[in-house]
Amino acid sequence: MINEIIINDKPISYFLEKYPFLTSFFSENNLDITGKENLNFYDFLNLFTEEEKEDFGISTRKTISDFIIYTNQMIEFLGIQEDNGVNSVSIIAGNDKSGNPEKFEKLTIKKGEIICIVGPTGSGKSRLLADIEWTAQNDTPTQRSILINNEIPDKKWRFSSGNKLVAQLSQNMNFVMDLTVYEFLELHAKSRMVENIEEVIDKIIKKANNLAGEQFALDTPITSLSGGQSRAMMIADTAILSKSPIVLIDEIENAGIDRKKALDILIDEDKIVLMATHDPILALMGDKRIVIKNGGIDKIIETTKKEKLILIDIQKLDDKIMGLRTKLRQGEIIEEI
């Protein structure tokens, strides 16, 4: 949260970039910061003479206090997660469905890593994702515990509807709101107090269409989006607008989108990515893969150099298949492979 030490240490431009809603604070208090953004707030207020402070009704101490209160209240109201402090998530071993101890002690996943979760249907992949989302503390069926930066997570991440440590993209994404794509994205951007809304929406739609098999427009009703289009839009939206530092993905391979580009988008935004998958391409794209059996973590495998070479060959085959799909969608005749 914001305090006097941070205000004294950082220039006004830092706060404006991180919290665009602060432009309202300055305008409502008749504080013209134009050309003075590189000053810290104390130094800015000290530019006023005692006579000007009296004329404008400015009290340095009160203005600083109002700034801190306003900023922290808006952070809480908007559910802004200070993700620059979330550098790792750790899983402390629990038990499988039979009560047997899991075959590891602790797994730490760092920001920028991709971890895949593999195993048969019903083995417990989604349960692991749920434990992380819930920041389990030995209080779920698996008896696992989750640490953030090697510490017990703040309870607000578990119970607050606004402060979300995790953004989860599930298999089924059904929209019921009567909105266009533009209206949906605009609503989310406004809830985040984004100033350059048009620019952000344009960025999201371009990235989404770069993922989707079939293009869609801003005036497309979200209820008419296909499964792949919905997933593409939400991945782009999560990467760009979500403040959650951890992204959990359940079965991205069935979405009909460019999987590698999807992961690249999320990693570019400095997220920790965990995904449950049956897809060998996605599994080998990850830095590590967690193998689930009987509800417990059976193995943790680091992707080898040989597997990365095999991945190149698999991707070439996948590109051919994707090319054939595109031709079929466009009504072309398949004459060669």
C-alpha cells in the first residue's frame, strides 16, 4: 500500500503510470502538475509559496494524507494486485486420494515460467489448479499448502472478490451478457480505471485475432463467439488487463487457437503460467511438467534438451495439420499433405 516513504521516494510520474486514476485526484484538488511530473509529491507541494498555499487552501500535511487515503482506497476498491511483489509460488506436498504422501517435498515456480500439469482424465489436475487458486493451507482434500514468495499468503487473496492472486481460464466459457466484444472489453477497462481505453481495446482485439482460427470484430456479440474465439479474447484480456500475477489454464488445446502464441502473450506480460493439458506440444513447451496420479503429484520432470528437439519435429507436423484445417475451413480441396 502507498505510504509517505514511497511518496518521498518516487516521482509523480511513477504514480500516474501505475495508477492512472490519480489524474482525477490532481484535477479535483486544482493541482497543476504539468511539466513537474519528475518531482516527488513533497517537492511539488514545496514549489508553492506560503501565500499561494493560503490562497489555494493547500496544507502540505493534509494534501499528502488525502493523497495516501485516496490512492489506497482506490487500490482496494478496484482490486488492484501489487504483483511486482509476487515473484514465486510454492507448492508444499500433501497426499493423494488414498492418503499416501506425494512424491516430492516442495516445488517453487518463478515468474516467467511455464509449468504443465499432465495425467489421465480424473487424476486430479484441476484439483491442483484449485489448490493454487484457493491458496490452500492444509485445508483441502489434498492437504497441500501454497506459499507466495516462500511465505503464507495474505488472506485477502483468498477471500476478497477484488484482490485476485490468480486468473483462471477454464475449459468452458459461456457468456450470457447481451454485450458486443467492444462493450465487454470497455466495461473491463473502465473497471480498471484505464485511461487509454481505445488503445487497450485495440491491442486486445488484435492479439485475440492473432490467436483465433477465425477473425471476429468489435461489434460481434460475445454470445455468438465460438469456443476458440472466446478463449482467444479472454487470454488476450487476461494478459493485458488482469492484474493477477498467476494464470491457471485448464485444457487450452481444445480451444482452436494458436497455443504457442497464447503462451507467449502471457509470458510477455510477466505472468506465472500453469496449465493442465493432454497436448504433447504444450507439455514440452513448459519448463517443467507435473505428473498427477490418483489425485497426487507423482513426478516433477524438467523438460530435457532432447525433448525440446523432439518438440521442433512435432510442431512441424502440427503446422501441417493446422494448414489442412485452414484449407478445409476455406472450402479448398486437399490435394497433397
